[in-house]
Amino acid sequence: QVHLVESGGGLVQAGGSLRLSCAASGRTFSYYVMGWFRQAPGKEREFVAAINWSDDGTYYVDSVKGRFTISRDNAKNTVDLQMNSLKSEDTAVYYCAAYRRPYVTTTSVDAVDAWGQGTLVTVSS
């Protein structure tokens, strides 16, 4: 099992940038698909981005394409989410997630094998 801890959330003005980081423990990190989800107040948790174990495939929800970039460093057991051109609708608690599989075959919330504790991102308009 992998243990996940997020960092990097905070308050930013619309149009600004934030970088979230997720540190993972566990020797098999490199064989997990890693992802980011978010949950806004009163809404269900939704998929944001995911990356294959070998960094050769990335996936995004349409609303963040061109603005967010997911990346990973298997040597450091970290996965980051660079968020640019932030909008007020990006305000949410962001969660790091791990799927125990090497390639993205699903982005379902129900298929996630491990969650971080979440980090709050607030975008002021």
C-alpha cells in the first residue's frame, strides 16, 4: 500500500498559478498510476488529471486542459500538479490519488486504491 501526503495548496487570485505536490511512501510507487482529484463544496469528488507509471501518458478533465500539467518523479516518489490561469471554479480541496496499476484504464473515484488527506486551493476572483 502507498501512503500519500499533499502540499502546496493556498489562496491565489484568479489568473495566478499554484503547484501542488504529493509525496508517496512505498517501494512500489513507480508501478502506480498517480492522479489528482478535487472536491468543491457541495459537489462530488471529480477527476482532474492522471499519469501513467512511466510518465508516457497523461490525462486531464476537459475543464483543465491547457492550464494544468501533471508530472511525476519516480526516483523521488513525487507527483506534482502545476496549475496555471486559475479560475474561481477551480476552488476545491485537491486530493492526490493512486491506482494500483501501471497504466490509466479508469479515472473512476471508486477505483482509487489510496488517497491523500487533501489540500485546499482557493481562487479569489
